[in-house]
Amino acid sequence: MNWKIMLVAFAGIGVALPAAAEEREFRLGLITPPVHVWNQEVAALNETLQEVSDGRFSIVAFPSGQLGNEATMLQQLQTGALDMAWLTTAEITTRVPDMAALHAPFLVDNIADAATVLRSEPAREILDVLPRATGTVGVCYAMTGMRQLMTRQPVSVASDLGGMRFRITPAPAIRSFFEMFDAAPAPMPLTQVYDALANGQIDAIDMDFESIINFRYHEHAPNMMVTNHHMFGMVALVSARVWADISEEDRTLISSAIQLHCDRTIDRFVDEEEGKLDRLRADSGISITDNVGPEFFGDIVERWDSTWAEQTPYVARLRDLVAEF
Ligand code: BEZ
């Protein structure tokens, strides 16, 4: 082999081996817009990861469903076309019924208890089935707060909700809840909600304070009932195919960085939830009914539990856990 051929061969090896094994820009998808706390924490995660890896690892985020809706992103993670995503627990319930327990209505009374549940052992156990069920590794949970009801028309009794076309995040456990008070659930991705409200396709939504503020849904659904009817979790996911190519040592480094920003996300939601409600109170375009508890919905908790306890033992486990708080 003459020296020119040898140089090309070595250069080829040099590019293909160390660079591919040690340096990586991870592509991370989210359905939420750049202003959302998740996106802010993903940006911070990028900085953390670059710092702890001496610049070997970084993250490029694809916000606002640029890569498709959550179901599409989950498929991309499974094939390895996408490296990472921060997806709602609601999306994961479609493949992992145990995760539906995290959406049990009125499981917790407040956001601090939601944080405790998300950091609990039973919740962590649910992540263990993700590699087999979804082809992803669930590194940690975070959340986007508690969910409230927003309607175009004022509501005074539960029967007023009957027949309303309620946008929901696509998930059977959430659909059940709305069907149980005779609403007409309309599953659709977050990215379509504002327009669907604006053009009258839907009458009402199930949403968290963070998203209500970000998207100003009250411009078209000005009545908000503070129900806190379920917590809305997030799972930080890595493609199992991508994970398999990463050394044990780097996996520890990456998962610790992700865990740090899951924790910061949870802490921020706990700390900021009350202030977000105050901001909405200060908005003259919204009419707020406080403290709408489970009793407003009759025996819905018992009915939901009896349906979903058949699908997963985690409904009872999480209710038992919360009873100890
Ligand atoms: C939703 O589908 O309602 C949603 C998804 C992610 C963050 C916030 C809300």
C-alpha cells in the first residue's frame, strides 16, 4: 500500500471509530412549544450534558411536535430514528396500561403530592417495562402540573358537561373519565388545540395552568374550573437502540444529567403552580370557579377505579400509597 492509500485508510478509521463512539449530538423531540418549562429544562440539560461530558455530548431539541405527534415520536424512538423525547405519561399509557394509574382521577389533592407519587417506588417500577413495551428507556418522570377544565359555556352542575365536545390528550384512561360524565371526548395532539377551540370544533378542554398561560386558551374557553382532577406526568425517554450503543460509563453520566433536569422540572412546577393560578386570576378574560372536587362528579372515582383496576394493579397501589401521605 503506498502512503497516500494508507493515509486515506487511517483517516477513514479515525472518522468512523473514535468520533462516532465518543461524540454525539442527541436529537430530542417534544410536543410542547419553546416557552414551556420542559423546553427550558431541555435547553438547560443540553448545557449540563456538554459540561459533564467535556463537550462530547449535546442535545438539539425539536419542539412543538416538529417531528410529528407523540405517537409518531414514540415510533421514531423505537426504530432509533429519534434519540430522545420528553413525552406525556398519557402517550405511554397506550402501550403500558400500568401507567394509566398515574392518571387516576383525584389520585392526589395537590401538586406537592403529585411530585411525591412521581418520585415513588411504584411509579419507578412502571418504567421498568418500557424497554420491552416501547423500545425505550424511561430515565425519569417530571410533569406539567395538575389538570383543570376549561369550557366555552359556564358550568354550574356536572350535567352541564354532558354532550360537550371535550378535547383530551389521546389516552384511553383519560377518555374513560370524560365518558363517565357523558361528555364527548375528542382526542387530539396539543398542537391542534388552540385552532380547534377557535374554529368551534370543540367546546371544552382538559388542560394545565402552564399550557393555558402559554397558549391563552381562555380567549375561546373563558370558564375555568379548578378541579386538579389528575396529575399530568412526563417521561424522559431514550431510544433503547441508541442506549445500547452507549458505554456503561456514559449511560450513567447521561442519565444523571437527565435526572437532574427531571427533578428541576418537578420542583419548578411545584413552586410555580400557585403563582400561575394567580396570573390567570389577574386576567380579566377568564372566569374561575375554585375548589371543584371529586364530589362534583358524583361517584366517578369509584367507577373509574373499578374499570381501571381490572387493567392494572397500580391503581390500588398508588391509591394505597397516597392514603399514607
Ligand atoms: C396535552 O396534550 O394536553 C399536553 C401535552 C404536553 C404538555 C402539556 C399538555
